[in-house]
Amino acid sequence: MSTVDPPLPRYLQLLWDREATGRRGPKPGRTIQELGAAGVVVADRDGLDGVSMKSVAAELGMTPMSLYRYVDSKEQLLEVMLDAAYGPTDLAIVAAGPWRERLTRWAWALADALVRHPWISATPMTSPPLSPNIIGWTEAGARAFEGLALTSQQKMSSLLVVDGYVRSHVAMSVTMGFTGPHTPAPDAYVTYLPMLLDPERFPALLAASPAITDDDGEDFFRDEMGFDPDLILDETEALTRTPHAPHPTS
């Protein structure tokens, strides 16, 4: 049985600056980071459906076939684009303060990145990303839990829950027009909701409607973004008061 590690895919070699020595063929005229940045420009302008090997190559003034010096497939191209869209994380956001404040700052920084590039949330992913910037975001999130009496698994699971909430909330808010660079506030919802609510059929929603309709879209986005993570952090903190039971073996 062989124990030799498989070689890193070409795009990961380039992203991590670990290109194999002695590689044959012409030297690429662009960097993998330029490739990712061009893909981000296309996706920001034309949406994820507008991204193809052809469209990204055209943005760079290259031929589609030349992109295969960097990536083997569109799926790899999307990973390179995601790395560029996220950009490097600032470890200073998790360097000081109580753990809840550190993790909240991390969540808001992630939300800001997703709002700048709404197509991120719609990008299909078949496996966890391995690119350096996204790994860096995970590292920063993990550091936010330093000093908290949880197992490593509990910390990573809690981080995954926060990450999932932020992605879901941003995706919903952008789709419904509550935030994002190109979508207006959902005036129709705010205008028509009070007109449609029957007090006998929807008494609870009618009572809550002033709180819903008094906010503009961005207020709704920010208020809800702050509410649910607090619940998640409360549950995470509760784990520190619960004995760490071993996972069942069967």
C-alpha cells in the first residue's frame, strides 16, 4: 500500500506559492491572483451565470485555453475567485476583547465580504475550500474562541453554525432587497403588509408589523444580523457549563 502523498493540484500550488520545481511548459504570463481578480470582476458585473472560462479569459485579454495553465476546470476557477473575493482576513479583529466580541467582529467582517460579492453565497461547493485566504478566515474564527472552555470540536462546530447563519442571512437579505449594492429596499412589502393582515387571522403578526414596517431594508439587515448570532453565542457559552460527554462509539 502506497503512502506517497498525491501532488497538490496546480491551482493550489500557485495560490500557496508551492509550485513544483522542474515543471515543463511555458511560464504563465499572469498570476493566479490576477485570474481570481478577473473572475470577481465578471461575477460582480454579470452574476455567477456570466462566469465561464471564456468570459474570464476575455477580461484578462487571454484565450480560454490559456487559463488551463492555472486551473483544470471551472470548479477550480470558482475556488480561485472565492479566494480573491474574500481577500485576507485581519487577525486584529480577533486579537483583543472578550470572546463574544471577537467572534461578533469576525461575523460582521464576513457579512461585509458577502454583501460586497453576493454571488459568493450562490457559488456551488463540492468540498471545503483549501485556498489560503479562506483558510485564513477559518483560522481567525477559530482564534476568536481562545480561552473558552470548549473542546476543539465544539469550537469548530460553533464556528460553522455562525458561518452558516451569516451566509444564509446575507443571501436572504440580498435576494429580498434588504441590503446589497444593486437592490432597492422592499417598499412593496412595507407598504402592503399592514393592508393585508386580518386581525382575527394574523393577530400576532399584526402586533409585530410596526416593528417590521418601520425599519428600512438596511435597518432590518443589521438588526437581524445582530439578533440571531447573540442566540448562537448564548448556546455556545452554555456548552462551557456542560460536561464534555464522549461521542458514542456505535
